[in-house]
Amino acid sequence: MTDVWKDLLAQDEEIIWQGAPKSKVRFEWNSPFMPFFFIFFTGFSIFWMFMASRTGGYFWTFGLLFFMVGTYNLVGMHFWKAFVRSRQHYTLTNQRAIIGTTLFGRRKLKSYPILKTNEVVLEDTGSTADIYFATIEHRGQNGTQITRIGFEQIENSRQVLSLIRQVQETR
């Protein structure tokens, strides 16, 4: 174990796997209707700005906010997710999974215990795969949104899945 991890792990905890995700851009939405909605949203904002610009003045700039929101939700968020993944590191110990992120000079470690009760899901995406082992619920006024947590776009996913299963058996 390197000195970097010495103070972060419990006394009986050992690192059994470390890796990093591939940072390729992939398009993924929470709903199959989202891309259609944001195509319409962005297209309408362009139409609105064009029509407002014909009246003269700067009133058309009000539509830029809607254009930016639509463009981000249609395309930008996928590039942002790839950027964040390019700054992540994954660690699996004999007790938990750890996701480390370094963004703009700030370092963050989040850990998730691996227990027998954890539902572990493998989603094969071709040359890489995602392994999800935890969820977080975000409750809002319009319902609850569930975010899956895991090692995304990793190579040798079946080997990592096997290691996670071994950790589950011992917990």
C-alpha cells in the first residue's frame, strides 16, 4: 500500500483493485423522451431569437438563456460527464468501493460499503462496461430521482465484478 492511502484505509482494509474509467463521450439520457424535448426546446429558442431580432434592439438576447439550457441538456452534459470521468480514479478494497475525483484543484473521495445486500449491476457497453453497486435518492417536489453509483467505463469489468462478488461473500 502506498503512503497516500495509509491514513485513508482502516487498519484491516486492503486494496484489491484500482483503475480509471475511459473518458469517451457517450450520449445517455434519463428518459428516451429527453433528446426530443431538448431538440424542440433548443429549436424553439433559435426560432424565438430569430423572430425577436427582426424587431430591432437587444430583446432577442433573452432567448440565449433558453438556447444555452437546451444545448447543455442536449449535448453539453455528455461532454461534462466525460470530462469528470477523465479526472476520476476507482479503488476497490476488501470492504468498500472508493471513487476519487480531482476537479479544478479540489480532491474528493466518496466511499460506498460493499455488503451482501448490495445489488450489483453490470452493464456491458462493448469494449468497456459499467458496474453499479449503490444508489442515491434525490427527493424533490416532483418526485424522487435515483442516481446509480459505480465504476463506469472500465476495462476488465468481469474481473472487477468477480472481485466485488468476493468482497460481498466475506461481508
